Amino acid sequence: MHGLRRYMNMNAPSDVALEAATAPDVALDIEALFRARFDRVARVIARVVRDPARAEELAVEAFVRLWRTPSAHTPQAEAWLYRTAVRLGLDELRRQTRRDRYESLLAVIRRIPTPEQLHAAAEEQERVRGVLASLPARQAELLLLRSHDLSYGELAAALDIHLASLGTLLARAQKSFRKEYIRRYGHQ
């Protein structure tokens, strides 16, 4: 395996040299096979994983496995190499799918509030309810309905208020709420 990376960017030898390297009576020349077939093996893997850089890493891994597996040093070494390359690509694809699934689950878990957050939210809701209860009924109704995303037209119709005065009444209600909240709980 020594020197495989050195040959990654070299031109591929002729098919004659490759045939000589894989002939049954000649020992497998892994370096010649690497020079001849690295780019093709990397392209095969890239079709599976859709990441050329990762495909090159996996192609090197396929050649390392060939080098470490003496039983694969046969005339069918090239076929063994492609089979191994495809399997490495599929394994990487499975890892990516699993990683994506776990990351999406982690995102869901992160959105689940902690007990402290739930307690703080409950306290805040009680504070808001207390302030709303202390406001005049018309202002409290206006703020509650607006918090439910009712449009100005819907608010005016629901509370029987003239549409032209709705903005002013809503601003006064918000100011009253803010003032009472700060009076009770301070700036937060």
C-alpha cells in the first residue's frame, strides 16, 4: 500500500500493463491496478454517495482492503475491487441516512422544553393572566383577541368598535398592560 497516494494523480497505465499485473502467473501489482482503475472506482462510488471527495476516500479504502486481503489477489481482483467499492458506497449511504435520521430526532428532542422552561412558561402565563384580570374588560378582550391573530376588521366586528378607532384603543390597551406588568413584576 506504500505509495498509493503518491500515484493517485498519475496517468493510468495501458491496459496491457494492467493485464500483465493481473495475469494468473504474475503476482498482483496493486500499484499498477491502482493507477489504472482508481478514477473509475471513485466514479462508481460517487454515483452511490453523490460526494466526489468522500468517494475518493472510499476508493482508497477499497484498494487498501484489496491489499490487505491476499485471497483477493487473483485474476478476478478487479471484479472483487468493484464489488468492494460498491459495498463501501452503500455502507456510506446507510451511514448518511442513519446520521440524518438521528440528527432530525435530535432536533425534535432539542425543541422539547425542559421542566425549568415549562415552569417558567407557566409562571409567565399566570403573570399575564393576573395583569389581564386587572385591566378594564374592553382592553383585556381587545388584547386577548388580537393575540389570537384576529385582523383589525375581525376585532372591530367582534367588539363592536369603529374600525378607525381600533388602532388607538389597541395601543392604549398595550400601554396599560405594559404599565401594570412593570408595576407588579418590574422590568423583565
